[in-house]
Amino acid sequence: MLIWEDPQVNRIDAPQPFRLGRIACLCMALACGFVTLLLTSCHEGAANQKPQKKAPLVLAETVKKSEIARTIDLTGEVVPIESIQISATVEGPIGFCPWREGDRVEAGQKLIEIDREMYRAEVKAAEAALAVAVAKLADLRAGTRPEEIEKARQSVREAEESAAFEKNDFERVTRLVESGTLSGQDREKARVRLTAAETKSSAARQQLEMLEAGFTRTAIAVQEAAVKEAEARFELAQARLSECVIAAPFAGTITKVFVRKGDMALMKASSASPLLAMADLGSLVVRCAVPEAHASEVAPGMKAQVRLDALPGKTLTAEVARVFPQLDPRMRTRTIELEVRDAVDLAPGMFGRVRLIVESIPDAVTVPVQAVIVTPAGAKVAFVATDGKAAQRQVQTGIEEGGRVQILSGLKPGEQVIVSGQEKLKDGAEIRLPAPPSDAQSKGKPGEAPAGDNSGKPKEGGR
């Protein structure tokens, strides 16, 4: 291939400006290549150099001692211990019932009276029969009167005289029969009369002896038994009459009235209905049902907190006063009763929420619940911030309440336990803790808005 050259261009005596332009172009080309080479080298170095990873930011909290308790949340109702419904034991029209709900009654005060005139008549009859029996017994114990003894003696004399007469007549008739004047039949008649007279005389003498000796112990004992029988009949009649009057068994308040004067009181099992309901409002307790899983943990004297819907925003202190001995076979719960210690106006039927304190530890080592992590193997661990690193500790936990958990072992009070950002930490990993806010950031300088306050206008030139 042939290349044409201009002899004027290659001449040594070419003009000076032309040579300077060629040199400048060459220098610019070299400079561009150097810059390009430098940029390429920097880019490759930056690509080959890996960015440095920052330590994770975590939050820590100081392990401290505080009170913690194991509790059971229950529901309860305010009920009176002394609460009854009064029913009739006899039938009849109600003659006395002046009560209204809320009336106060004292123990033994008449509440209801049922009109039964027949029972009053039975009492009068039994009382009269008792009086007769008592009078007879007194007569027997007093003995025989003197005039009765004298009358008996007179009867004996008359009987003896009659017997003597009949004896003489019998002897006379016998002589006449032997002489043949009278028949033997007349003698037999005389014998019968004599025997009757002697019998009457003997009976008169026995009656006199009995009167002179007085009544026997047997007769007195029989009459004493008759008196006791009369007394029992009188008491039975009084008991029937007393059932017509129902008195208050204890001092309390009428809570419900079911009848009025003139209504019929019934006592049959199929139709019996209460007459009144009353309760002692001084015996109010909060009754709760404890699930079977916690039934063996409750005991008298345990403390509790009670919040009643009728007293919003108020927490009452209470104590377990009674634990029922057996579980409800249908609901599988155990009933307990709480006595409220605060002076509040309670009413039967109030609904409440109860927090029963089963166990309380005043100086337990506690941390937030989120500080404890459960590993796949089931172990519980926590991370402690020490010299910019996370130290893993295996812990044993206890009671959990209110977002905090008791630490039985593994942590000590005063240590900084990580509560946030520890999910992917490993033992010995580097960590970062947030810097505490400076006074300038927290309080701000005079005349300036606090840090983070965007309410002011942006500075001049700012974007």
C-alpha cells in the first residue's frame, strides 16, 4: 500500500505554531488516559473492598429487686352469710304482715301471724284438762278427810249390827226348822241374808282401814302420770298455736316481701312459697369460685384485691375468711369467701373482680419479660451488656406478673440486661447501646427550640 506524504508537512522548517499545537494535543491525550486509568483503578479498588458492618443497637435495663406476687384472677359476688327465706308451717289466712323491703327487724320480733281460731280453742281445752288432773293429784296427796273416816266408821257399825241381827235370825229359824215349825227352805233364805250382811260388814271394815291408812303410792303415781299426759297435750296445743306466729331468728333487714295481710299461707310441698326473705347486711362477704387447678392452693388468711363494678376505680383490700371443704361436682370449682377490710357500703348482688394473692416475694430479682429468650432446646437465656459485648446467661425463672418475671438464678441486681434487639445475638457479640441524651439536647439552649422540635421555622438556606 502506498502512502502519500506532503513534503511540506514533514519539513523541519515547518512553522512554529503548528508544532506547538501538536504537542498540546499529545499532552491532553496523555492526561485523559491517566485520569481514565486512575478512575478505573479507584473503582476496582472500591468494588473489591467490602463495607464494614456496624454492631447492632440494643436496649438494656438494670436488674433490680422488687416485690412480685403470683396471683389468680377470679370473679365474685357480694352475698350475705345470714340470709333466709321464711315459709309457713301451718295453713291459714295471714293476719299480720306490715313489712316492706328495707325494714329493719330485731331478733325475736314478730314477722308473720296466721289466724287459726281452732288452735286457740285447743289450747284452752288442753289447759282445762290439765287443771283437772292437777287438782285430782293434789287431792290424793292431801289424804282422807276426817269426816270421810267418821262416815266409814258409821257404815261399819251399821254393817256389824245388820250382820248380828241376821245371825240371830238365822239361829232362830234353825231352831224352828228343827222343831218342825218351819221348812228347810226358810233356813236357807236366812243363811243367804246372814252371808250378805257379813260380806257388807267386811267390806265396810276394809274401806275404813283404807281411809285410815290413806291412798297408796300406786294411786298417786297413776294420777301423776295423768298430770304429765295433760301437760303434754297442753304443750302440743301451744306448739300448734305458736306455729301461727313467725318471729325473726336474727336481727337483719327485710329484703323481699312475697305476701300481704289476707293472703293464704300454704305449706304443701307442691305449692309452698316463701312469705318473706331477710338477711343480715353486716355479714356480707365476696364469694368466689376457684378453678380446680388452683383449688389446693387457697387457704384462709390469703390477701386479695377486689374491684367492684359498683365502685369504679376503687380497689379494696380483702382476706380469705373461709374455704369450702369440697368442690362443686358440676362446675369443678371450690368456693371461697372473702371479707372486705375497707369501710365501704356493700350491697348483696354486687359483681366484683378479685385478684387473689397466692404467693408474694418482697425482694425478688426481677427483669422485664422480654429480656428472657427461650431457645429451640427449651432453655431460658438472657443477655447481659458488658464492655460493649453481649454475654449470654442461662437463667431460671419464677413468678411472672405485670410484665416482669422473677429470676431465680443467672442474673444479679445491678447488671445491665438486654431487653430489646437481642433476638439474633450470640454470646460475645459486639453491641451498641444508645448514648444518653446530653443536657443541651434534653433541655435545649435559651432561645432555641429543643432537639427534635420541628415546630420552628427552618434556618435560612436550609432545605
